[in-house]
Amino acid sequence: MTETYMVEPDLEFIKEVGLLGAEDLKKCYQCATCSVACPISPDHKPFPRKEMIAASWGMKDQVVKNADIWLCHNCGDCTTRCPREAKPGDVLAALRTYAIQEYAVPKKLGKMVNDPKKLPMLLAVPVVLFLVVGIFLKIFGIHWLNFSPSGEEIVHAKFFSTWLVDLIFIPTFFFAIGVFVLGLKRFVGDIHEEALKSGKTDKKKIDPKGFIEALVRVIPEILKHKKFSQCGENADRATSHMMVLYGFIGLFIVTNIFFITLYVFGIHGPYSQLNPVKWLANIAGVALVIGAALMIKDRLTATEQTSTYKDWFLVVLALLLGVTGMLTEMTRLGGAAGLSYTIYFIHLVFVWALFAYVPYSKLAHLVYRTVAMAYAEYTERS
């Protein structure tokens, strides 16, 4: 006897996903061309057809808790071959954005980060924070913020003390880590629950040791961008994505090295341009700028792909981070003090925005997709 299922569509979910870039979702007539065309979709319960059906029916939990939406790399093959132009790749991208908002707390902040009208307010937060903290410390005789730095040599720490930068940035960094930890705790539980219900795995419980081993195996695959190379339509995106990824990794390494140099060894900057760490910083900065510029070019020329605010927020922020960082150094070396201090302050605003808003922005996919890929590896979902 056929089993009956009662579907109670979440209409608000359908509407919000549409606003996030899945406005063509309802064009899908479930032909399964997308699942056949996808070069990285697994043979057992392939995506994205089942996600297209669940999303169009408003089955929120079934898609938000589904690890498969993260295995998709938005290659574009499915979108190109869709006979109805339903753009499955864009739908899954919208579902990932929705999932990021669901798992990040507070959710209200997540909605603000994805709302272009709130951008001025979001960027004003670090400006006000820097000035308020700096002026507050000045009242107690701690001059970590100086609007008239003296001396012939341009030293950014004379204007905005490294101590003040770290006083603000370190709590911000751990705030972002905390948001991710809380989100990932729910995320892992949800994707395992959904996998058990849908028959994607027979593992009743997740073995932490086995999961970590799977994560270690997945990391090289991510660093090589192996999945991107399997794409047909947009395989060349791998270059720009790798440049941005390695640019961020390089700058993160540099920041930590200089942090240890300052607080452990007590060696203050500016550091020589012949310093190998400065070479790494400059190379990483150039990679970030070129990679972000290529990503913008790709989005402008990819007429078949929908680019939403969340996409532009990430790539433009990455470009501005790299450009302001390089201009800060160039104006310092060129002796343009006023300009250099101003650009440095703007650069700090962008860096703070990256740290504070990363759990709510598209960049969070780096964390959630990595975990989802590790889970797929752990459950042997090939």
C-alpha cells in the first residue's frame, strides 16, 4: 500500500530564497537534467534535482539540513543545460545563503549583512568603535589614538596603536569563532539527522576520530580546488578562487608571525622590505587583488549566472582589502603621511568588517562546505 505524505509548504521560506537569488525556482519541472549534467553529483541520491523539488515545495528543513547543498560548487553545468532556465546552481547558492543565516547567531545580524540598505550602518560600526575606544582611553591618559602623529618617519602605530588594534580585533576574532562553533554544532547534528532519514548513511553516530581523519583527507582536495577542475562551464574560475584563498591564507600567516614578533620578541615595526615575511605579505596582497578582480570580471561576463548582493559584498570587500592594504604601504614608502594614515584607517575598517561579518557572509561557505565535504568523505558518499 502506498504511503501518504502530507507536505506543509513554508511559503515565507520560498519567498526569502527567491529574494536571495532563486527567483527562477518555480520554472523547474523536475526533468532531472541538472543531476545528470552535474559532473560532481554522487550516483546515490544525486543533487540538485531533489533539492529543487524540496525547495519549490517549501520543505525548509529538508534542504537547510541537507549536506548536499554544500557539495555543489556552482559549476554552472546544470544551469547551462536546464531546458527551463530554472538555474539550479543559483538555487543551491541561495539555499546556502539561507542556511548560513539559519546557523549564524544572532539571525538578525545575518539578515543585515545580506541587506544592501544596511551596509552603511555595518561599516559605521567599526568607525564608531575605533573612535569611541580610542577617545575613552585618552581620557585615562592612554594615547593609543593620535590624530596628529609626529616624526619624519611614517609609522602607522603612532596614529593608531597596535595595542588598540589588537584590543578591538582579538575580541572580534573570537566572536566570529564563537558564532561558527555554535553554528557548526547544530549544523553537524542536522546534516547527520537528515542523512539518516534519507538513507544516505547507515552510521548511527558520528565517530569524532573518523570524522577528523576524513577532514584531514579533504583539506588537500580543497587547497587544490579539485572539484572546480571537474566543472565544464566554469572550470577557469579555479584560478581566481585559488588566488583569493591563498591570498587570505598568506595574509593570515603574516599577521600571526608579526603578532608573535611584537608580543613575544618585542620587535616593533615598520619592518624592512627585505624581510621574507614582508615578501609573503606583498605576494599574498597582490594575489588577493588580482584574484578578486578576476572574480568580478567573471561575474560581469557570466550572463547565465545570477549575481546577487551577497556575491558582490564578498568579492568587492576582498578587492578593497587588498587595494587599501597595498596603498597603505605604497603611500608610507612614498612619504605621503596624511594620505597613508587615512587609507590605513579605512583598511582597518574593512579588515574588521571581514572578521565580524564573516559568519554571516558568503565567505562562511568556506567553513560549512569544508565540514560538509568532510562529512561526505566520512560517510563514504561518493
